[in-house]
Amino acid sequence: MKIAFISDIHSNLEAFRAVLVEIDKENVSLIVNLGDLVGYNASPRECVDLVKQRQMISILGNHDRAAIEPKFAEGFNILAYQALVWSSKSLAPKHKRFLEDLEHTKTLWDRYLLFHGAPGNPAAYLSFLFQTKRAFNYMRKKTPGVRIGFFGHTHHRAVWQRDVRGKVSRLEMSHDDLLLDPEQMYLINPGSVGQPRQRQWKASYLIFSNEPQTIQFRSVAYDLHSAQTKIRTAQLPEYLAERLAEGI
């Protein structure tokens, strides 16, 4: 069985569609969206509609929450805030109801933990060692038996590992399949579909195979110019268009 993991689409319909075209070639059984459907880019309604149409499992991201809770959005930086105000006005009631119904954290088949930022908190980050240690401890206490968690939010691909001794480390990224050790625990981030921040502009996603358990990071080109044009037409901050090309 194969599962595709995507995250941080951020209203970038062009990138989202390009990723789905590639995923459809993989014969996956399920697509999991790890949050932040909206924000930054200019196609929030279309991206929500596409997730619903494809019947994906979806997790609530901090931008998703901010689009339906204006007070929460006030804590964002000015660029994110302006995009969220615009997104909130663009979303129809049906789109907001969909976002409202999303869970912060979800356990899939009692085997995989799904969340956006950190377990139980879509706004927290897993970027540093102490943060990932905390997340692994959460898994061991709250979801015993679950040894693999998938998350987003940072817009950076990442694989964190906790070995049987309790040592936590970040693994090097590879273009090859990574075989997961059944004795270890893992926290895995597929990177961002709609706003990658790895100094490259291509949309990022992940293919997970169950038997044996392997992961493969993928990237795909998309119509960057069209996505940028939509941002400018919507009169969103110019920097949001520029950063797409720079991958920052």
C-alpha cells in the first residue's frame, strides 16, 4: 500500500494540481493533507474544493484556523496576516465549515500520527532537537504503539529519528528511497506543496510505502508564472510572488 503525504498547499492551485498529476501515477491508496490549505497565495476556494473532491484525509493547520478565526490571525506577521484577511473574505461559508471541522491531530489506523505543527498544536514548530524530543515523548505517552508521525508547518523536508536508546537525531536528506527501521520512531515532514522554503521553487511531496516501510521525497515543477500572476491580480503583497521563485 502507498500513501501520498502533502502539506502547506497555501492556496497555490497550480502547484497543487501538478502534485496531484504526479501522485496519480503512483497508484496510491490514500492522500493525506497535513494542513495549511489556505494563506499566502491566491486560490483558497479552489484548493479547498479540490481537497474535498479528492476525499483526502486533512488536518487543521494554523493558517486554516486563522482564516476562520480573525483574532487568531492577528498573531501572524504582516504578510501572512494580509493574505489571511484576503483569504477569509474569499472563502464561502461552505469552505469555512470544511476548515472548522478539521482536527488538530489524528491517529490513522492506530499506526500513524498526523498533525500540522506539533501534536495537539498546529502553531508549534518541530525545527529543533528539543522540539522533536517533546513530540516523541508525546507519542510515547499519548499514542503508545504508534512509532511514525507525519507533520508539516516548517515548509522544510525533514526526517527525525528516535532510536531504541532514546537518542533523537535528524537524518540526512536523500534522493533515494529511505528504508524505515521497525525498531525506531520517526517524525517525517514532506515539505511544502505551495510555498517551499528550501531554496528551490518546485512543489514538494512524499510517497510512503507500507511493505516494507519506505519513504521517497518528490518534487515537481508547476506553472510558477500563473501562480505569481494570481497573487499580483489579487493585490496581495508583491513579496509573496517573489518568494515563490526563490524558494524562501
